[in-house]
Amino acid sequence: MSRDHEQYEENVGAYLLGALPELEAEVFERHLDSCGSCRRELEQLRVASEALPRAVEPVVPPPELKESLMKTVWAEAAQREEAQPKRRWLRPFLERLPRLTPAIAAAAAVCVLAIGVGLGIGLSQIGGGNSKTLTALVDHSVAPSGAASLHVPGDRKNALLTVQGLPAPGAGRVYEVWVQRGGTMQPAGALFSVGTGGSGSAGIPGSLKGVEAVAVTAEHDGGALKPTQMPVLTVKLS
Amino acid sequence: MKQTKDLTRLADEELMHVAQGGDPHAFELLYDRHGGAAFSLAYRMVGTRAVAEDIVQEAFLSIWRSKVRYERERASVRTWVLGIVHHRTIDALRRNLVHERRRASAEGIEERLGARELTDVEAVRREEAREVRAALSTLPGEQSRVIELAYYGGFTHTQIAEMLDMPVGTVKGRMRLGLEKMRREMTGATA
């Protein structure tokens, strides 16, 4: 417990309710970084504060709201498309290919496992340009029924890691994703836990260009700057 | 439309990943799943449809433009979306110095969901709403009042202290005790 804990502990409820002015909220957040007691209380009381929006009487939003929102979204999607033009002669062909979605990626991973390829590095390309789904090497001494796959989009940005059969990371711990560049492990900026059946997933922000491997370790809440455990799974990219 | 059918099978977390990767279909489904709750919260807080619409539109556009990234380990998609809407609504309320708003009275009542319109999902959410309201109703009046003024009214602890003519420390203490009591009611915890 930090020395200034008593000065701040009364702020927990006000912070969760959004009742602290911006500056006070920032100061309290800095205190949270160094005060485990306040962090624990915050996580406990979050159950109540996060339930408050669910007590609101439901009101139907006007259809014009969705129309206006989607008009902007489609316009911006078209602009993004124009910024990354495909070769015109390829476009009709590409648009007929099935789109790669995480569901398809997950299904592909399950199929790979079903034929007994739980270990080793697998590569399956399932349409959608250069998108790839890579099967992970899982440490079965830690996760006997574990399996994982990494979906890498064609532009190598915003990859999605999907896991199954992983044990819970333990109290006060999370799974942290790492990327290996030049032989050095760096935080990928993605933490995740697992639900029923040990399943979970984590989006990896940014690009995987230059990344040799993606790995996952169990770390303390909030993650670590360097891996402190052996990887529970690894995906080789090169 | 096959593509949309495939997306409808995705859990919120996967759908959010696809949407923030730039897929408008996935984003539209996310809005369909959570836009109603987002609008209901904003409308409850500001009391006018036009302001609530602006807030929800800006909140969802910030998600689409990936100005805020979803982190699944922190909260469910619904909780995360509603948190963004709550923050934006508080910002909107605090920018308005007069703090003027019309509470949902005659306006909009006819648009509240009626029993005949309830889908199964909505029925579950109504049940959840009843449970949360029940937990709120167990609080002493002075605790529920400060919680409602803060969360739904967007008032700061100092504004609430002035309104209720009590020390700021008392307001903060009641917020904390009220949330703790709600938590115990909702989780069945004994301490």
C-alpha cells in the first residue's frame, strides 16, 4: 500500500462514477499505478458501476441515426479502398473469393486439429488474397489440450490470435502476447484471458512486418516489459 | 447476404476486431447489437433526442475510426461501448455551463420498447435492468442519490456537494459505500 493511500482511497467510488474532474481523475490514475489496495477495490466496485447503464429504461434510437452513421462509415470505407487500389482486372475475381473472417480462421484451426496436427507449424491459406492462418506450437506440458492459430491479414496488420484449451493464467495473471524482432522479444500490446474451454483471442495491434515469431506467456496483471515465463505457445512467421 | 450471415455468428469480441479492421458490415452489426443501449444511456443522461443522437454518432465513429481500441481483457464489448458513451455524455454535459437538459418526460415515451416488441435478448436485458434497479433500491436514499447524480447526471463530486449542501468527503464516502452495497447485493457477497 502506498503512503498516500489514505488521501486517495475515498476517490474510488467517485472515479468509477465519472464524478472526478478531469485533472483529479488523472492524478488518481497515477496513484492507482502504485497502489495495489486501490486497484483491488476499484476492480471489486467496477461490478456495480458497470451495471448502472443496464438499469436504464430502453429507448429505441431513431432509424435516421443508423442511416447517418452508416453513410459516413461507408464513405470512409470507400476512401480507404481508394487509398489502397487493387489492380482493376483483379477486382472482380477478388470480390468473388470468400472473405476471411475470424470465424473462418477459427474453423480452419479446428479442422487442422481434428486431423491430428496439434503440434508443429502449419500454414493454411484460405482465400482473401495473401491472408494466412498459422498454427501455433503449443507447450502441451502446460496445456495438454491447447491449440492456437494466428490469422495474419494480407497487409500483415492487426493479426488475430485465437486460442483453445489453455488453462486459466492464474489469479492476478493474464496472458501476454510477444513479438520477436531481431531475436528480441517485445510486448505486442495485447493481453488476454481465457473463458470456458480455455478459449480466447487477442488482436495484435500494428504490423507484423519484420516479426520472426509471436509468443504468449502468463504474466502478472497489467503485463510485463520482458517475458518472465516460458512461452505457452509460439507461432513462427519466418 | 452471405457475408453478413457469417458475421452474425461471431461473438462481439471477434466482431469488434473485424470492424476495427475496417469492415463496414461488421461495424453495422455492432451498432445493431449495442446502438440501442448506447442511445438509451445517452438519452437518460441528457434528456433530449438530438443531443443523444450526436453523442452516440460520435462515440460509434470514434470506434470505427479506431481512435479508441477495444481491449477484451478489460471489459465486454457492451460495457466498453457504454463506457465510451458515458464519458462522451459527461463531456457534453460539462461543456454546457448551464447544465440544462430536459428529462425524458413526454418526449420519447412513445418510443420506449413495449412488451410486444421484446425479443428474447431484450427480455434478458430487461431482467438484468430489473436486477440492477433492485440493487439500487436497496441503498439508503442518500447513497443512491449521489450515485444517480454522478452517473446519470454527469455532476462532479463538488457540484453534488454544493447541491446537497454537504462536505465533499461525505459525498465521496457515500458513493463508495453505495457501490460496495450494490456489489454485495448483485454478487451475493457477504463482506
